[in-house]
Amino acid sequence: MAQLTIGKLADATGVGIETIRYYERCQVLPTPERTSAGYRVYGLENVRQLKFVKEAQSLGFTLKEIRELLELSTSPEADCATVSKIARAKIAQIDGKLALLSKIKQNLEVLAEYCPGNEQPLQDCSIINHLYGD
């Protein structure tokens, strides 16, 4: 099996060295074996795991959720239905965030519409007045 230093693992995955160490502390990645000199040693499976983490992050999964998905991926009892349920829960969470962001956008558009948008003093600015609760 290929042995990689943390620097080589970082280069192979585009993940920073400190980020890799952080993932180890958070138990997203397993604690690597060390050489007699104390250097971390990684293998090709760690490359796969880091690519998994990056892709899962791009889909909006948190590190806790990613750790659970990684554990499921190596569990003989896990099945696709379990992963599908997790994905559907994430979709529902994203839908909730999108609805909230849409409401925030609408409110800000109203405030921006009523702002004079000229060189009047700030006490006439509807956005600042709203933020102060006036």
C-alpha cells in the first residue's frame, strides 16, 4: 500500500494540512499510523475518504453528518435506504433555508425600495431606521 505524508495527502486531495489534522481531531478521519520518527502515514484509502468529505461538504453536509455517512459506508448492516433518508432530510433542511433566504430577500427589497438612495442624511434612511427599530 502506498504511504503518503500529510503533505502528499494534502497535495493529492487539495485539502490543507491543518484541515486534515482538524478532521482527525473531529474524528471525521481516522487517526493515522505514525512512523518511528513520529510522522503521520496515510494510504490511498485516506485519499478516498478526503475526496468523500470534500464532495459531501459541497452537497451541504456538516462534518458530523459526514462522519455518520463515512461510518455507514463501512457498515455491513447499512443500506441505500438509510443513506437516502439522510439525503432527503438534508433536502428538507435546504428547502427550509431557501424559504428563509427568500423571505429575507423580500424584506430587504422592500427596505431598499423605500430608501431615498440619495445624499439625504442617514436619519432619513429607511434601512438604517428599520435596523434601529425606529
